[in-house]
Amino acid sequence: MAAAAAAKPPVSRSSMAGWLLLLVAVAAMQTTRSSAQSCMSELSNLNVCAPFVLPGASGSPSPDCCNALQSVQHDCLCSTLRIASRLPSVCNLPPFSCTR
């Protein structure tokens, strides 16, 4: 039995590198999926800010709103705003103008 084990060819470096790349890719996909879920959760917590951001709103945001905003990751918020700004183009609509 020892002779049979010794006769097995060793795993090649390229095979090991391929498995390592696959493992890294799977880990990166899981991290991206987890980040997207986390971002969605953080953004949904901002619903407490709705009374402050609706047209005609006055006054200061509530402490709950400020805490929710503070907990949103910078990249999450910026990415969401960037994507939202591209929606009219993607939907074949004229660009929105917010200068009024």
C-alpha cells in the first residue's frame, strides 16, 4: 500500500494555483454579496430620515436619522447616489435637473 501511495503523482503547482485562484474568486464573490446586503440594510435604516428629506420639510433631522446616516458606509452611500444618477439614462429618459 505504501508503494501505491508513493506512485501517485504530486499535485502540480499550476493545479494548486488554479485551486487557489478559484478559492480567492469565491471569497471575493461572497464578500461582494455580503457588502451589497449590508449596504441595502444600512440604506433601509435611513427611512427614519424621510420626513426631513421630503419636499416642504422643515426643521432638523431627528437623532434617529442622524444615527442611521452615521452608520451608513461612505462607499455604500456614494455608490447608491452614483447609480441613482445614471437611472434616467439607463431607462432612456431625459436627465433630471435639480437646479430649480
